[in-house]
Amino acid sequence: MKTAIITGITGQDGSYLAEFLLNKGYFVVGLKRRTSSICTDRIDSFYDHANFKLRYYNLNDSGCFYRLLLEYKPQEIYNLAAQSHVKVSFETPEETVNAVAMGPLRQLEAIRAVDPTIRFYQASSSEMFGVNPDAPYNEESRLMPASPYACAKVFAHNLVNNYRESYGLHASSGILFNHESPRRGETFVTRKITMAAAKIQLGFQDKLYLGNLDAKRDWGFAGDYVEAMWLMLQQETPEDYVISTGETYSVKAFLESVFETARLDIEKHVEIDPSLFRPQEVPYLLGDSSKAKKKLGWKPKIKFKELAAMMYSYDIKRIRELAFEPKGE
């Protein structure tokens, strides 16, 4: 039985990846930060699985990671942990950079020292392309990061390549474009929109405040994208891959799709709040994942409108259940 360690297990990607690997017969060790509330809602469906173990970990703690490698002897490691909110990275740049850039360095050093045969996946980001006007972006496109988060991701991305070339590690980076799901954090714009639409439809909210509606993104489904992560570590030769849908839509288009499904009037319920704009905006992101299609045999399954409808349907069902479930005496 293969053993995989997933950092950021309680996040959107971590939960989908853990389900995927458990279904393939892996033993999965999920790592999360210690917080005052355990926050396991995304992993509750498999929390008690015989082949799953939850452990505490922090990207700043090298010693902890060494001990976990020695204890579980994994064949694969997927580093999905990060402070991943771009706008927040402008407000807490040191924390973001320390985790996003230095975290992978500590992990790669531990792998090199403990067991260089471990295969390592690094979650790179389409935000690394930043303000590069030459879309669509592939693995060779110039990186022009436009936030502390993106700058840190570039550091980690280059580091993976350096350790791969210098020490022969099987280390690959997945340059994932925006990927959403019903498990997306509620502060991210897609989930913010679907949550608000559901609350407005049910009468619990009247207004939705948004920032830049013109930003365009290449949006896919997170459940599709975790398969690509796994496929990268099954290859004989480690490489970096862009993972994307090859289609781009504006925030406004996502908003319109959700509000059309919910039968709501955007003019009546949506207002622009200038405080929600980023200090430096990335106007356009579009990925070219032809390499992943050719070498990994991967392609996305869920389309843009289907994704928007899926997220809205989940949120309205969830809010209705929470609001109208019988209360115990």
C-alpha cells in the first residue's frame, strides 16, 4: 500500500485529493495547522477511514516534518498548504511569504536528507504569470507576479526546479489556474457570489458587495484538478505542468451565470465596493494545458456554467437545511 502525505488537508484541494487517493487504495496522512477550532468539515466524510490519519503540522516547523517522514515513510508528498488568498497577502506579506516560499524549501530539504526517492508535488499558481500580456500561458511563459503571494509562489516554483536538477529529486509543480467547487473558501469571489445568491434567494441577505468585475480567469473544477496532481507523480520523469480549461471568463460572467440560475436581478442586489479592489490587479489569466493533455492524458470535465450551477445548488441546499432544520429543545 502506498502512503501519501498531504499538507493543507482541510482545504478545498486537500480534501478532494485525499478522497481521490483513498479510492485508489492509498494510506493518506493529512496535515493541518493547529487551531482553536478543529475545522474538519471538508474531511468529515472520510475522517474515520481506516486508511486516513490526521496530524498537526506547520510550514514553519522543519523538525516536525522530519519526524513525520521518518514515522510514515511516504512514497508521495503533496504540498497544498499555504496562505492562499491573494488580497490577504498584501495585508500580511511576511506571513504569506514565509509559509508559501520557505515551507516548500524546508520540505525539499527534509526529503533530500531522509529519503530522496520520495516524489514531491508543489502547488504552483497561475497568479505567477501576473501582468504578462502574452496569454495563453504555458510552462515556458514569462512569470511576472503581481502580489506577495504570487512572488512567493515563483520562489517555490523555481526552487522545485532547482532541487530537481541539482539533486535528482522527483519533484514537480502543477501550475494550476483558478479551480473552484462547493468546498471553496467563502472569502473567495466565486463562493462569495454563490453564497450571497443563495442567501438573497432565501431572504437572508439583500446586497452583495464586490470589487473588480472585469478581471478574467480560467476557472475549472477542483475535483478534476486533483487527478492531474496525482498523474504528475506517476510519471517516470518529473516535470512542471499547466492545468487549466483553456477558457477565460470575467467575474461579471460568473456573477451573471449564478444570478441567472438563481433568477435574481444583479442591478437590484449587487454593488461595487472600491475597498475590495487589489492594490495591483491581474486583469487576465488564460492557461494552455496542451502538455498535460498530451503527456498525462488529462483534460477537464466540468464546464464553466456547470460549475457555477453546482456551487449555487450546493449553497442554497446547505443554507436552507441550516435555516429550517428543527431545533432541539
